[in-house]
Amino acid sequence: MSPPIEFQPQFGVEFEMVVKNIRRHFDCSGTEESKVFAIMAQQISNGSGQDVRSTLDKDVSDIQTLDTRPWTIVQDASIREFSKVSEKEQHSPKSKQDRTSLELVSPVLPWDSSGKGALKRVVDFIRDTWRPATNDTTGFHVHIGNDAVSEGELPFTFEQLKQLAKMCSLFEEVIDGFHPPDRAGREPEDSEYTLSNVANSFFATCQTKADRVEKLEKNVRGVQGIVDCMNRDSDKQGDTGSKKRYYKVNFASLFKHGSIEFRQHQGELRYDRIELWVSFLVEFVRASIAMTDDKIRTLAENPVTLDVLVTDVVKNEKYRRLVWKDYMKAISAPVEEQIRVLSNKDSRKERQKQEKALSGVKLAGLPAGRARGGTDRSQVAGPSTLESAVEQNASEKMPVENALIEATGEAHNLSKVKHESQSSKEPGLRGDHLGLEPPTSYDGDVESSSSDEDGLDKVRRKLWSSSDKQPVKKKGMDGDDKDLFAI
């Protein structure tokens, strides 16, 4: 058995985002990526003091060493300019060309004040300058490495990596609670880029978490064996095909980058959330590689919960703030706390349900038997599930939702729907609080739809056009006001 390697944390990050209003910011089209990327790289460099390049620059390929590698703006075909929820909506060519998707990749950074400071300056500059959006196709990936080893070497011994694999298999379901449900990687509608490490065929016969630990202990031989078990060739076909790296925890990155990649986090551009997640990963890796077999066996034989994770493993209560539902409440306006925040997964299901239900709607109104007074609430746009208290008083407290019901039941009178969100006494109530995707143009003018039959889309545009175009101030985790941008 090799002696354990001391852990001196270093990290790298990959931010996926969508930049809007390209014409206003860069005086060109979103399809002119080389120009957009070059301007962004230069402005980020000037504003943050970091060396930033575009992969479309010829001189970037000449940089070989980690010490001199810059921040890099790259293309990413997996990112969609519009979320999957709205992908079937009619977006004008003008709107499509006014957006571009990209990924910003950091160099290897030390996990200290200098590395955190560089990260914060870059993230804050991007948010303050362009207000980029994230959606259900964007991710935030973190690489955890070890500065105690030389470039090209594995960051930890085989024994340390095996203990980390066991801990990942034990706590996957708990860590799932830190993210939207569609990042769990177990269902067909989940993200195909964050597959579950324990839902692959290697663990198929395991009935308990203790079974997972035992199977890893008995069957894994060598670092390649860890990769083969934790990053099984995927049976899930799609844009990704079968690729080992598209798992929540990517152990295949050990051989390519000398790091372990954590891919599960949704797209994020708020520094406080970014720093908290990276900090958790550093402490989780630190604790895992130091675990003894007896300790892991004890954890596996008892309930594996969030309390165990924060109390006995990472040993810091602040990581409870990563819980997705609590985080969404913390950054929401008071009215949003009364409404369940739907996950992207539920939103996509709801969107499909709405499209199927509305496919038979005609301009003259709904079919016979579906008069305005008898509207079926299950077919109305918006969340399918509200908190029970809100649901009981929907007619009194949800004027915007009532407008949707009226409009859906009488499509030919859509022009009479009032901008009730402006007169609502509850602050911040608008289309996004009802689970609606923003219209094609969130920041600018409202674009017309190509189909007069899409009454729901017209109402959506009215709701969003009536809302304040300025960022809504929210209370952050630390109590400070935050700007909440599109997620």
C-alpha cells in the first residue's frame, strides 16, 4: 500500500452561459462568434486583471503549461440559447441571432485567497457587464486537483481514490438535494450530461448502500478499475452517445486533467453560491480520502442523511445552505415563497402537457362543454402544483393566474387581457412566478408570434412585457441584496 498523498487543494471551473442582446453589447450578430468571443475576452481581461483568451484566437493553442494557461472562452454545442422548456415556441430569427452560448474555462487555481479573488473578479465582471443567463442546458463544472503532485501525475493514491468512490456512492442521493431534480440523471427527461454514478450496470444488483461499498471493495483493481465502475459506458443514447465523462462525478478526468470533475451543478453565476459549492467539494474530497474502511462501513450500515454529511463528514453546518429548495427560497421575493418553485424537469413535463391540451384550441374558443365558467384548471399555464394554502386562495391572491384562465378559456378576447401584474399588490408577481418561460425577448422589445392560435404565448408576452426590466432585488444567503437574473 502506497503512503497517502497530502492534499493541497487546487481547482478549476467551467461556466456555461447564454449572452443576450449581442447587437447592443457587441454591434454584431450572435452568429459572429469569433468577434463576440474576442471582444468579451479583451473586456474581461481589462476589467478583472486576468488573462482571458478565446479558443478562436490562433495563439491560444501555443500555451502548454498550467502555470501560463489563461482563462478561455470556448464554444459548447450542448448549450441551447433557449431552454428546453421553450424550445418548441416560435422564436424569431432576429431573437435567435441576438444570443450566443459559450463556456468560460478557468486555469488551475489555488484554493486560497488569491484563487478565490481571481474567480470573484471574473464572475462579478461578467455579471455586471453582460448579465448573461443560465437555463436548463447550462452547467457549472468544478475540477478538484492536488498541488502536492507534479503535472501529469495522479492527484491521489489508488487507496485514496477508492475511498472517494465509496463515499460518492454512499452520498449521491443526499447531494442530489443540492441541485434541481433534473440533474439527478436517473430519468429519461433528466440531463444527459449528469448521469447517476450509481444507476449504471455495475451497481445493478446492489440493494443497499452497504452493498455498493462492498462491491467496490471486492471488484475494483487499480485506478482504471475505479473509472470503469464509476463511469460505466452509458446505455443512454442521445446527443452524447456513450461517453464515460458525462457523469455527476467524472473519474475519467484523472487521466486527462489530473483532477476529479464534479459536473452536477446547474449553470450558476452568483459568486456566493459558486464559492460555497467549491468549498463543499474540497472538504468532501478531503474527508473522503482520509476515511478508513471501518468508518465507511459504519456510515453505510446506518441511515445516510444530510445531517450525517454536514455533521460527521464535511463538519460544517454552512453547507446546509446548498439544499436547492432552501436556496431558492432564500433568493426569492416574499410572494415566491408561497409558490412551489418547479424544477426544469417538472416544467418540461408541464409544457408537454399544455401543448397536448391546447392543440385542439381554436380561435373561436374551446370546444363545447368547456365554457369559460367551467375551465379545467389542469390545462391552464403555470405550475401544476402550488402550496395548498395558496391553491385554496388562488382566485383572490393570484390575479395574473386568473387572467391566464380567462384568456385560455376565451382565446379570441386575448386583446382584452389587462396587465394585472402591474396592479398586483404583491411585489414582483409576474410570469416567471407562475412557472412560465419568459417570452422571446426578456430584456428588450416584445416580439410577435408567427401563429395567432398560440394564445398562451401571447399572454406570456403580455405578462413579461408588463414586468420591470430592471433586475429584481432579492435577499441573498448572507442577507445582502442580490440581483436575480434568469435561471
